[in-house]
Amino acid sequence: MGQGSGSVRLSMVFVVGILCFLTLTKPTFGAIYTVGGAGGWTFNVNTWTNGKSFKAGDVLAFNYDKTTHNVVSVNKRDYDSCTSPKGAKVYQTGKDRIKLAKGQNYFICSLPGHCPAGVKIAISAA
């Protein structure tokens, strides 16, 4: 009888340990999308979002030649006018990862002539 209760006690400790581990870890449910697919963040990427569904917490992977492009998160007005506001965060590593916020998300390349040539995307995240 003593062995049976020790086995049960060990099982309980194991289960409690697993539950503690699961409580302390933060699961990631967001998908990762490579902007522009294999072509990356480049000209005419503005149609890349067509047919895709995005959720808050999804991550956009912006892959590009850092000597050729950058990424700036902007509001709708700046997206429509292709302007980068003063003090805006400019991503320029060539391998930027940006988590989507709930609602509308707008991104442009702020280098001259790039945004009007389609180096921009607008994404609605549920």
C-alpha cells in the first residue's frame, strides 16, 4: 500500500509542475507573414495583402535590401499622401519584424518616389 500512495504523490507533483510551467509561459498564437512573399518589401507590393486575413498580434516580416528601402509605420493621412511624419519610427535593418495592432495598420517606404510606386501596404487586423 505504501508504494501506491507514493506513486500517486509523484504523479500529483508532476501534474502540478506542468501546470505551473504552462501558467508561466506565454503562448504565441500570431501568424508570421513575409510582406511581398518571396519578392519581399519592394515596388508594387501594395496588392500583396489582397485575399489575406490578419489578426492583432500577427507579425509582418519586412525583408528588403537596407540600402534600397526602409519601413515607416504611419497613419492613414500619411499613407494616402506618402509622407513620413517627423519623429516617426523608421525601420531600416532589412529584416524588420512588426507586430500588428488591432484595427488599421499602415506602412510605407519613405525614400523618394518609393511609396507612390507601390512600396506601401494597408492592413486591417481583427
